[in-house]
Amino acid sequence: MLDCRTVAGEPAAEGNQAARAASAVGRALAAAGVWVGRSVAAAYHAVDPDLRQHLAQLPLVGLTMLARGAPTPEPLPDDGHRPVVFVHGLGGGPGNFLPMRLFFKLHGRSRTYAAPLGDTPSLAAMAPRLAAYLDAVVEANGLPADTKVDVVTHSMGGLAARLALEDERLRARVAVLVTMAAPHGGSHLARYGNTASSLELRPDSEVVARLARQLPWPGPPAWPRLVALWSAADVIVLPAQSCAVDGAENVELPGFTHYGYLIHPSGWRRVLEALEARTSG
């Protein structure tokens, strides 16, 4: 005779086993989740805070790359100030300065340009392109040949501008040069690259030695006024103090990353203030 208690109890026992198994799996998954979370948190906090900030800002800088600059400058209405030409750094583009240019426009500096230097193989190639673009800005606006412009650069663009200024004619063209996070003294981070540009950015390169021969910075009236913005939080230019220039107006912006100048309004304001500060000569 069939034992009903045994038959009736079998499904219940199987259900209890399944429940215990599911509970064990849940506990294991929860423990794994906690372990992963702690590992991720530990890895996050093990990274230098300045580097974390750099990485967090990269997507914003990447968005600016979607905006492309015009290959040749177009005439713009006179805003009562000198034209401003922005110069991007290694791997950058004219779009990097779109937010800053909008900020400038809101503050009365609407005649601004961003030089499209492209993926030039070296600083030596960037310098003549920049010189030609500055001439084109003056010509496009029908300005007198002795018109002065202001130049604002980011990163390696600052070195290209300084190389271009070795031409006496171009020196007479530029009133103020503002460099943001420019590795004037080179960067040890360039040791990890083996391209023409990275070789030029090494502290012991001929380009860096060539720029050092300009120092201490002469300044007006023979040379442009130079304002060098730098930050100890910069983890791209190593050491960060390489962004300062002997004889120039060196301004430290605490907490700024290598890319923060491009996306932070307080940095834009400091650039604007540097351009509008009048000095003799």
C-alpha cells in the first residue's frame, strides 16, 4: 500500500532544498558584490586624487573635439580689443576652446579665433603654421600690417608659439602670450612616448634647450608680455613647475588639472584678466 505521507513529503523536501540552495547562491552573490565593491573602492582611492580629477574631465574635453575650426579665418566685427587667437596642444583641436570663446564673447571679446594646426608631426611644423594663421587673421579683417594680436595657448601649443616668436617680425605682431599648462621645461611623462612630439617634450630635448635660450623672458617692448598659468595638480607636465617661465608673469591656479583650463570658468576669467591687464610697452 502506498505511503501517502512519503509521497506528500517529497515535494516539500525538494522545495526546501531548492530554497536553501537559492539562499546560498544569494548570500554568495551578495558577498561577491561586497568584495567587488570594496575592491573597486580600494582601487579608486589608491589612485592619486589629481589623476582621478584628470580622468573625470577627459569626457568633457572630448566633447569639445566634436567642434571643428574653420581652416581659414573669416572677418569678424571689431569688438574694441585686439583679436585673440587660441592655440591647441598635442592631440587637441580648435574645438577645445569653444567654451572659453563663448565666455569671452559674453565679456565683450567676440573677435576670437582658434588656429586649426591639425595633427602636426612636430613643434617645428606647428610654429610656421601658427605664424601663417596670425597673418591670415590680420589680413582677413583688413587690419593694418602693424596690428597686434593676443595669443592664448594650451599645453604644447605654448611651445609652438614660443618657437614662432623667434621670428622678429612675428614678435612684433603679438602683444600678449598666455600659456596654460605649457611644458616650458619639458615633461618627464614624455619618456613614455617615442613619437617626434614626445621626443621634443622631454626635458633634455633640443627644443627645450632652444626655448631655454630665450630666458629670462625679455618681455616688452621687444618681446610680448608672457603670462604662464600653471598648477601643482597637473599630472601631465612633470614636474608641474615646468609650466612656469623665468622672467614671465607666473600665475598658479591651485587644483587645476592639465585640462581644467579648457572647461573651468574661473580659469577662463583668469585668462581674460591676463589679457586685459595693461602694462607699459
